[in-house]
Amino acid sequence: MGYPVQFHTEGAVQSSDDESDSDFRESEPLLQVQLVAPPSSDDELESFVGEKPGFLGLLDSSMRNPMKFDRERAVPSSDDESDSDHSHESIPLFHVHSKAPPSSDDESEVSLCKENPLQQCPSPYQIFEELKNLLEIAGPLAALNCVLYVRAMVSVLCLGRLGGLQLAGGALSLGFTNITGYSVLSGLATGMDPICSQGIGSENYRLIGLALQRTILILLTACLPISLLWYNLESILLALRQDPEITAMASLYCFFTIPDLLANSIMHPLKIYLKSVGLAAPMFWCSALAVVLHVPLNILFVFILDLGVPGVAIAVVCTNFNMVFFNLGYLKYSDVLKDRWVPWSTECLRGWGPILTLALPSCLAVCLEWWWYEIVTLLAGYLPNPQVAVATTGVIIQTTALMYTFPQALSSSVSTRVGKELGAGNPARARIATFVALSCALIVAVVSLTWTTVLRGIWGHVFTKDENVLALTAAVLPLIGLCELGNCPQTTGVGVLRGSARPWTGASINLGSFYLVGTPVAVALAFWFRIGFGGLWYGLLAAQIACAASILFVVLRTDWEDEGLQLMVKTSNRVVPMDIDEVQLEEGLFSPKKIQSGGLITNVNLDSETRLVTVDGATGQHYSHCGINIAQQESYQCT
């Protein structure tokens, strides 16, 4: 028999068998429940609870410590003082405070609105605090993205210095590796994002460490078929009737890039892990140091050792491995995660299901967007004067990649913030994080539109001196700025969906927007209506508008309280803590129901055949919500 339940009944309103009273309880619980010390015997429990089988209580949602002890209202469990003191400090139970019912339905509704933070507008202080939290993550990530962009530009410049054939072969290889490799690894890694952020919110560091280890193993497994594909690139491209000389250069570059798959399989999960635990700034400095060394590495391999195209690939591989080693070295010698790091064990070989459930749709969502830009490059080759069209497409894609660094950082930061707050049982704060992030995304979009319009005649000179390419770039850049009005909120919204473990929603929206809206519009305008090159980017604008509208519709209609429960089911095997709704106390047992916010789940075991729910330190029965089915138990013990 578990520890009994003791009620402090002064002023309490007892339940009734009357139907109207029952209806009222479902809409406005009358009691607040707080943990106190146990009574002296099981007989006292039976004499009290046994007479009130329908008694309802609502756990205080502000009570985040399930072992908190209320000295002022403690009820001694025995005459022995030492035993009493010991039990008071270690075994909390319940304390009930009465709550007068509202006099009318209107008063009840007003009272509920005032008490429910999910129905209130955030205060300026809350907005400022959330903005600070977001920028602490997004700032270093945006800087990191810019550094990685510089690394890519250095490689392209080195290929260009080698000659036109080498540049064409390298560009073809980069497109192929992005489609078949890097997009897949990046997408699969994002599956651990909601797991890590929720684990931080619930202070479950073992969950985060295992997620990192399992994701690395998943990515290494995915590298095997990708490596075979890259190794056979030449035969694949020749079968597609590509130019033999360009194909030979592309195959050479791709072959020497195969080891980079190993570096990316470690670095992608490590980046998500580090930003989740609040180490985005050190990650930036470690990565920046690696990119600084990227320039002398290119000079060494490409020009001094005269390795040519393979030298560019080797420099990229060395730089990415330097990023891995520098970040791991920081973790090793700084001891910043000394008490949180989870050693490698055979446990990481099991439990891949929750990660794969999130990783596969996340991968699909990322790949669908990446692949669309490669499709546009292919379509540009069928336009009149294809050389100018393809060259301009390269300039535009490099420009969008630069602009994408900021909304991508914002998306990653809001994913962490939303997952962390939902994991900590704070759906109201997750809602505020979404509001602030979307507002920032709108500001970034306006800035992007402004500079692409103002600098449209200047920007192209950074990449080329060809007058035809410069003219076409200047004509299209304002349209690309308009696309950012949809892309920034859309990318940020995807981060919200990822943080709340809804990757299938994002994947479905990307599929419909880019391939059922964007592609038909691009083909129709570019070829049927003969608008030409600009028609392709009007297709992108249509896709971004459809995608942004769909994602914002989903995000703004989110039931944040319910998402906390959904996230608990989707992301992990053990989660602490999480909000529940109402707890019914009947014959000393707990049966959680969804009626109104309150309470705390401090432990959920989703792996065992007999699945237990721990509610504020006491296990419960018959809990069925969001896919959790709890087997009936004969006894319920405080934990």
C-alpha cells in the first residue's frame, strides 16, 4: 500500500453526486492540491478518502519540485519526533486549499482568462527576456553560418583560379553532393533537435547524451550507401549524357570528398547538441578557427603541392575535421559539461525508434527544399542563352544561401527555445518564444528586401564581370528579396514545428508548396508564357507564399498546452517533467484527465510493457492521453 493522501479541508467545497455539481467540476475545479506530509496510519486515509470517492483536486502548476515540503501545514505521521521530521523532509503528499466557485458563467470565463497565461498577451518584460534568450542562441549561430559561407566561397574561388573546366566540374560535383549527401545528413541530424531541447527543459541530460550518440550512429549508417553513390558518380553522369571532361573533374572532386561524410556525421549532431546545452558561442569560435585555417590549407594543397581539384576537396575535408576536433577538444579540456556528459555505452545501439520517427520526416523536409534549387538550375539550362541563365542562377543561389544564414539561425534558436519550454512544462513561454521569433523573422525579411533592391546593380560584381550576367542578376534580385518575405517566416515556423516535434507537418507543407505550387508556376511562366529566367523565380515566390501561409496557419492555431503532452510521447523514453491537466483522486488513486491546466508529470516510462506515470511524486493509474496507455496497478508508491 502506498503512502496515503491527507487533505487540509478548511473551507473546502466537497463534491456532490448532483449532476449539476458534476458538470461544474469539469469546467472549474474547486480545489488546489499541494504536497504535505503523510498522516499517521492507513486507517486515517481510509476514513477520509473512502468517504469521498469523487473528490477532485487540481495540482498547482507552479509547483515544480515534487519533493517540496510545506512545514506550516504538515501533519505528523507519528508521535515520534525524529520519525516525524524525517518523513516530513522526504515524503511529500497532498495539501488541499478550497476555491470558491464563480457566481456565473461569465465570471468563470473572465477568471479563467485572467489566470491562464496562454490566453494573455506577453508583457514587454517577457518579450525582452525572450528576445535575449533567442539572440543568445541565434547570434552565434548566424555568425557560424556566415563563417561556413566564407569557407564555401574560398573553395569556389580556388576552383575558379584553376580554370573554367575545373570550376564547371567542381560546381557539378557540389550540386550532386548536396542533393545526395549533405542534405540527407543535415536533415537526419535535425531529428534530435526536439529531443535535446526537451531534455534540457526537463534536465534529463542522459536523454540528450544518448540522442547525440544514436544520431551519430544513424548518420554513419547513412554514409555507407551515400559513399557508394559518390564513388560511382562518373558512370552515373555519363549515363545521363553529361560532358565527359566535366564529368571526369566532378568525379575526381567527389571521390576525394568521401571522407567528409564522416566529419559531417559527427559535426551535424554535435552542433545541435552544443546549441541545445547553451554552448553556441564556443562552437562559433572553434569553427571560426577552423575556417581561418581553411585559407592556408587551400594554398598548400591546391597551389604549393599543385594537387588541383583534389587539393580543393582535401582542404574542405581537413577543415571540417578541424571543426570536429576543435569542438571536441573544447568539451574535453574546458570541463564545461563535466557533470552532464554521458559516456558511450551499448545503450546507444538501442532505442533508435523515437529519433528515426523524427529524423526521417525532418530529412524529407530539408531535402525537398534543397532539391528544388537544383531543379531550378537544371531548368535554367533549357532557357535561351543557357550559359548566362545557369551562371546567373549560380549567383542567385549563392545570394540566397547568404541570406538564409540569418533565418536559419533564428529557426534553430526558436526550435531549441520551444522544445526547452515544452519540456519544462511551460507552454506559455513556448508561445511567447514563437511570437518573438516570428516578429524577428519579419524584420529580417524586410531588411533582405531592402538591401536586394538598393544594391541590385552592385551585388553581382562580387561574383562576376560578365555584363549579361550582371544585368540579369540586377533584374532578378528584387524578386529574390520579395521571396524572403515568405522565406523568413516560413523558415522560422519550421523551427517551431521542429521544436514541438511535428516534422511531418513541415515535410507535407514543403512538398505541397515547392512541388505542387512552385514547380508548376515556374515551368508555366518560364516556358509556356515565355517570361524566361524571371519566371523561374516567380515560381519560387509562389512556393514561398504558399509555404509561409500554410506554416503560419498551423503555428498560430497551435494548442500549446496539448503540444507539451504530444512532445512527451514523440521524443523520448523518459521525460521529466511535463504538464498534465486534471487529477482525480478516487479511493486514494490517481486518474489524470484532460480538463484544465495544472499538475506535473515528473516521470514517464514509455518503454516498459507496464507503463507508469508519476504525478508529482506519486504513481497513477488509467492514464490514457496522446498514445500513452497505462496498465492498472494494485498499489501506488511515492517516488
